[in-house]
Amino acid sequence: MSINRIEATELLSLNKFNVDEEEPHIVLDKSICAKCVEKPCLYACPAVLYKLENTDEISFDYAGCLECGTCRVVCKNKGIVKWVYPRGTFGISYRFG
């Protein structure tokens, strides 16, 4: 008997997102992020939602957030000024496991 393995990208593509355009559940203070040397959020986010722009500014798109909280844990400079779970009916709906 063999077990079929599914790649992480394929699993993530099965998820459904209901994005709350009115109230983001994660908010950054970009002035704090600008002073951060290590920028661990760039490497820790499993959905790769944090990006370093050409201007050395951090950009973030909460629409694809997996709501795992990793960014909040690794942000030692408190650049994430708000991290809450999305309001009811919003956020991610895991479709596979």
C-alpha cells in the first residue's frame, strides 16, 4: 500500500479565503519595520506574504494569511502593532486537513 503525497503548494491552493477588506487583522508600523535589521518576517511567514521592496520598505498582504501567528512571534521589535484573528466568516478556510 502506498500513500500519495501532496506538495505544500498544492495543499495551500485548496484553501479558501474570505478577505475582510474593511478591517485588516494584521497591521504593521512601517517606521518600526524600517529600523529592523534582521527582518525575520521575510523568512518566517509560511505564506511568503512579507516582501522587501526596492525602497527597502516592507510590504505585506494580509489577504493570503494562514493565521498561524508566526510573524507575531518572530517580530521582536513590535513592528506588528495589531494581530488578531479575522472577524467571524472572514479569513482562511482550510480545505484539506
